[in-house]
Amino acid sequence: MNRYYPGRRRRNLLATAAAVGATAIGLGWLVIILAVLLWEGFSGLSLRVFTEMTPPPGADGGLLNPILGSLLMTFLGVLFGTPIGILAGTYMAEYGRHGRLASLVRFINDILLSAPSIVIGLIVYEIVVYPMGHFSAWAGAIALAIIVIPVVVRTTEDMLLLVPNPLREAASALGMPRAYVIRFVCYRAARAGMLTGVLLAVARISGETAPLLFTALNNQFWSTNLNAPMASLPVVIFQFALSPYEDWQALAWTGALIITLAVLALSITARALTASGKRT
């Protein structure tokens, strides 16, 4: 037997045990968080949560207006940010792959991807809220769109770079213009991954609180006016969790559970789309 084998086997066992232990620790905290959310928030789930407005202290109510506000601003943020992200990612992968401009855009995109969301909220407050003179759902949607863009840019570029070049060459050999090659060949080959990136961006902005505090603020009442302050679920959770009222704290737990379940559903859908894309 090789005299080095026992030492290598011991090191391998130690490394494997350390990796398994680290995984168990990470999963353990996730299980604890989900268990606490289910324990504290599941009892508050009822039809009233989805049909009634946020209540004053000591009264019964639900989370209808913040749920609507979150859905509306998230939809607008994705609607504004996704086309910009897809076009930028397409340029970086298809046109300027090795150019200086693409490198600069990639560098700026990495900065935006890791930038604290509160900084984005402050910037939008300075360039949108302050000139308008009031908070609004439009400002909140713009802040969320800025968070969406770098996620979509990164996933679009990565997915398009995975498309084999022979597919592009075969389409070009048939006489297809480059724009048609990208649209009908590259996009179709990478659509599962690109859609996964959009879903991950939705999951990212679903729980953002800081940028909405500086842009959309909050609204205690039902409102669909995009030019006025609007309630959102993360902001209501933040405010209710810090309040001294037990009924508000219970609603905060329920809202946190709703967001967590929604993000988990989006993550599972994204993984399913990625797996289907690999099979095809």
C-alpha cells in the first residue's frame, strides 16, 4: 500500500466532514427561520388578510393594500428593468463581447449588482422624489427597476454565451441577418435561462424595504394612484414589527410568511425552468 494513502484518506475525511458540517449549519439556520415563520405567521393566515386593509391598533384588519402595492410596484419594476437588462446583456454577449465598452458596462453592472439597496433608494429620492415634491409609487417602481437591471443583464449575458457558436454560424449560412439570428436562434436557445433570471430578479425585489422607504413611503389606505404614496408589504412588515401592538406584530409575521412562501415558489419555478432548459 502506498505510504501516503492513510494521510490522504484522513485529510479527505476531514475535508468531507467539514463540508458536510458547513452545509448542515447553513441548512439548519434556514430550517429554523422557516420553522419560526410558520409557527408565528401561519396562525394569522386567513381570508381577512387578503381582503381587508391594514387596521389601526386594536382593530381587526388585513394586508390587502400592501399586497396590492407590492404586486403593482414589482410588476412595474420588472416591466421597466427587464427590457433594458435584456438589451444590455445581448449587446455584451453578441456585439461587444470583447470590446472596451462591454467591459465597462460589465464592471458597472457588477457594482450595481452588489450595491446596497438603500443607496439606490437614496439616489432615486434625490433624482425623482425631491424634484417631484412628494413620494410616489412611480419612484418606488423606478428604484426596483434599477435593482432588476443588473440581475437580468448578468443572466442574459451568461445564457447567451452558453449558446454554441455553430448554431449562429448555421443560421448565418442560411442568409439570416444577425438580428434575426439573435432573435430566432439565440433567444430561443437561452429563453429558459433568461426567464429564470427574470424570476430571480422578481424574488430579489419582492422583499426590498429600504428603497421603498425613500420612494413610495407608505399609505394606510387603499390607493391605486401611482403618483401618490403607496403601501408595500415589506414596508408594512418593517413598521408593524417595530410597533408595540401585538395585533400589528402578528400581521407582520403573517406578511413575512407570505413573502417567504412567494420567494420560495419563485425559486422553485426558476430551478424547474433551468432543469427543463438543460434537458432541451
